[in-house]
Amino acid sequence: MADATAAGLPEPNAMVLATVSTDSADAAPSTRTVLCKGIDERGLVFYTNYTSAKSRDLRSNRRASVTFPWYGLQRQVHLRGSVEQVSREETAAYWATRPRGSQLGAWASPQSVVLSTRRVLEDALQAITNRFADAEEVPVPPHWGGWLLRPERVEFWQGRGDRLHDRLAYDHTQDRRWVIRRLAP
Ligand SMILES: Cc1cc2nc3c(=O)[nH]c(=O)nc-3n(C[C@H](O)[C@H](O)[C@H](O)COP(=O)(O)O)c2cc1C
């Protein structure tokens, strides 16, 4: 992540999140981009709407996978593991760093719901702006917060000459060690 940031890549913390719902009969996977807003010894944290399609998927099936597509560095990093919601305290701490406009937008948008027109969304934003007009701080919506992905596998991919790329897979063991294996490109 530090390398991707230093290289000036656009949205270096953007990652493509794959989920699979076990509610749907066909177990179809879905992907979308989210921003990684925390990395620590537990794993990766991203923030979203808890009523969105991705959150519905994650509640039905905690298994998830993310990819950082750092093409400008000829790199990609994949992580796979299980997710859990972060504490309300952790969500509130991140929420407080968001611009007021983003906070109001999070309140206004029923993410992943079908809208008849864009006007519906703009009216919702206006209504929520009025509702919190006198509030110094916009509270965290109950339907919004963070998910923590605890990786069980991390794969680092580095492009190299003659398609002999490096692939290093880290697997987390029961006794909390990481076993590192080189994979054929
Ligand atoms: C660069 C980029 C960053 C994004 N970051 C987020 C994010 O951090 N959280 C989020 O909920 N949606 C984010 N989105 C929008 C999602 O990709 C997606 O459209 C939205 O979350 C709804 O997904 P869903 O219907 O599968 O739940 C981002 C989109 C892009 C292109």
C-alpha cells in the first residue's frame, strides 16, 4: 500500500471486493470496488451501507475476497478470509473524519435499492440536510458501518520478465503462523 501510494497510483486503497450470497439458489458471485480504510494486525476494514447488496451477501456468507489491482506497479494482492462487523466505536471514529457532505449522502442513499429517478435521491439529500441543519455533528446512520476482513490467505503477485512472474501465497495456520509458498505464474 505504501508503494502504491508513493508511486502516485490513482485510488491506491481501492480494492475489488467479491462476495457470494448463499441466499441465491445459484450462489452467484458479485464484485464491486470499495476503499480500504484501515489495515492492522486484525486485517482490512472498509465502510459501507449495512443494507446494501454486499452487506446482505456478507451476512448470509461471511467468506469474502478482495483484490488490490495495482497495474501501474505490475502488482496485485489478493486476500481471502471471513468478515465481521467492526464495533460501533470504530465506525464512529472513522465517520468523524468524513466530510459533512459524505455523511449526509450516506444518510440519504438506500444503497443498492432501485430508484425511479435521480430526483428521488436529490430530494432525500435535501430532506436529510434540512433534518440535520442545526446539528453541529451528523450522527452515524444505524445502517452504516465497517466490515473487517480477517485474511486467511494473502497472495502477492509481481509481474516480471518473460511471464515468469512472482507469486507468493501466505496461508494462516491454526497456530497463527503464516506458511509461505511460491506458486507458478
Ligand atoms: C473507486 C471506488 C471506491 C468506492 N468505495 C466504496 C466504499 O468504500 N464503500 C462503498 O459502500 N461503496 C464504494 N464504492 C461503490 C461500490 O463499488 C458499489 O457501487 C456500492 O458499494 C454498491 O455495491 P453493492 O450494491 O454490491 O452493495 C466505490 C466505487 C468506486 C469506483
